[in-house]
Amino acid sequence: MAEKEVIVDQAQATTGSKLSNLLSWFNPFSRGVGMWAWIAQRLTGLFLVMYVFIHLGIIGTMLLDDFLGFNTGQLYNSITSAMSSPLIEVTGLPSIFEHVFSFAFFIDAALLAALVYHGYNGIRVVLFDLGIGIRKQKTVFWILLILGIISYFLAIWLILSVPAIVLSSGA
Amino acid sequence: MSSTKETKMLTFKIKRFNPAVDDKPYFDTFELECNEGTTVLIAIQELIAKQDGSIAMRYNCRAGVCGSCAVLVNKKYALACETLVLQLNKKEIKLEPLPFYPVIKDLVVDMSQFYEKLLAIEPYLKRDHSKDPEAEILQSPDDFHIIEESTKCILCGACHSSCVSVWTDKNYLGPGALLKAFRFANDTRDEDKRQRIKRVTAEDGVFRCHTAFNCVEACPKELNPTEAIQTLKRQSAKQTLKFWSRR
């Protein structure tokens, strides 16, 4: 690995602390779509990384009694039922929206939103690295956002409808 | 000449700060009669002449060429000499110095870090002058077209002040210097392209750019430093890969 090469050696550049410089990212002055897209890209990226660890933790806990040799499946059953039980009791909904108020659905919906945004904006950034559409970055952003929203609702519809289809065909 | 001389009373809020006296920046409010030809710079000059002689402002050419009068006008980067106050369509005009730079006084900022980074990329033509022709070194219009836009940069420092990567990494070269680096690396008369690209490939070079497009939003000359940086990224990747395959 080559030695770190400092091109400019100067110390008087800093005007504030590292934290205040970081917080000034969110200062809304002279900002365009590109800046907010980039901030959202970072935040969704952080969220997705944290989600992976939470996910591994929960799945690990679910299978803990299997690992310890008690093959009861009690932990698995209790966690899945806690996840899928509704947070608010709402009656009279059509059957497809049965699980809309469960904790699991909230997590899935948030995860999908972050994933879809991060993925589509990732395509945008890759296009810029290839030198495509840099001058039309705002148009590219809005087109991909609309595509993202369409895919998001498609995915939500699949989440809600597929379990019912699978269950009915199985029975 | 236009006969209708429409005048309007406008409020100017100017961010004042004298590090020798004040603890914190504060806003001073002024009222001024403006007509359709009044630019922000003329307004400030009139305020200095008639209302408060202690306002500090840096300016020089008054025609958008020298790049010394870049300020934040209503939270937008602009050249004070090119911004007509009536076209802003606001009753109140807020003037602030460029953010991130240390303030010397009022609207005057210390831009030495920007110039230092500019010097780091060696912004002058490098070639073997012994082989130069007798007359000018000619360049074809097609070759000039590649770098045409980047030659229009007036070094006002607005892009450098707006860049998020500059805020959190003080060694990052910044969009202004990298636009210049693009301009010289792609100049067909320059013979130092390899070294120039190598220089911007370093840790504090082009790959610190996250394509947030703040520099494009900020540039008062409507240039596109991001495109130049992206081109440099591709050129640097190409050159580095070639280097490895030759070994």
C-alpha cells in the first residue's frame, strides 16, 4: 500500500468542529435535488447495514433452542406470532389487507422503501460514473424515482397477496 | 434608453462579523431605493457611501469576470455584480459571506485554502518549450471544444464553498481545482497529462467526489465541475489499470 499522499498541507481550513461540518450537510441553502438524493442515499445505506445486523440477531435468536438441541421450535413460534400479530385492532378490512397493521409488515415496508431507493439511486450514480446523463441529473433522478415508486407498490402488493395464494393452493 | 424608471424600496439584511470586535455574527438591516439597473454590488456600494461606511465587501471588475464578489444572496450563490435586485422579486434581500471559508470581515472571506489547492494541481501549461514553433502554439477548434467550458471558470470559489466533501475532508482538492485539473489534463498542448492524472488519483483527489451536484448548483457561471470530475475519474481509472497491466 502506498504511503498516504497529502496534496495540500494546510491547517487553517477548518472553520468548525467535525460534527458541525457534518451537520451543515443538512443546512438547506443553495441545494438542488442532487444533494438530497445523495443524503438519502447515505441514510438508506446506513439503515440497510444496521438492518442486516438486527436481522441476523433476530434470526439467530429464533433458532437458538434448535442449536442448543431442544428441537421444540417454541422460540421460533413465539417470535413469528409476535411479529405477525396486529399492533392495532382494525376489523372489516378485505382479506388482502389482513396483515397491514402487523409489526412485520411495517418492517418489510420500511426495508423495501430503503432498498428500492438505494438501488435505483445506485443505478443513477453508476450512470454518472459511466459518464451518462450528468447534465440531465435531475431528470434522471425523477424518472428513476417514479420507477422506484411503481416497483415499491408492486412489491407491497406481492407481499400482501402472495402468502394468501400460496396458502390457498397448498390447502 | 428605457424611459420608465421604476424604483422600489428594498430591505437589505447583511451578515456582519468583525472577528476582532464581535463574538458572533449578526444581521444589520438597511433600507435602500433601488431601480431596475441596481445590482447587489451597486446597492452595497451605495450603502457604504450613504449609510454605513464600515461594511466590508470585496469586488473588482463589476462585470462578472474577476470572480471576487461571490456572496450568498437569499441563500443562493451569486456574483454580486451580476445579480439585479429587482429580478430577485423579494422585498427583503439577505446577504451572507460564502460559507465554510473563515470570515475576515463582513462579506470578505479568506480564500487562501482554495488558492492553495488550485496551486497544488499546477494550473499552467507544461511542455517542452525548446520544440515550440516560432509563432503561437496553435490548437484546433475541435481540441479547444473539449476544454472550452472549463476555461470559463473565474475562480470565484463558490463551488469550493458549497462542496460537502470539502467540508468534511480539508485535504480534498475541491471542484474548483479539479475543474482546472481537467482543463489542463485535456489540453492538447500540454505534455504532462500522465502526471496530472496521477496527481488527482491520490487519496484526496477525484474519488472524494460523491456526485452531490452542489458545485453545479452553486456555480454563478453555470459550469459543470461534476462532469469534469467524472471525466477525470474515468481517465484516472483507465491510466491506473494500464499501469498495472504493463507490469
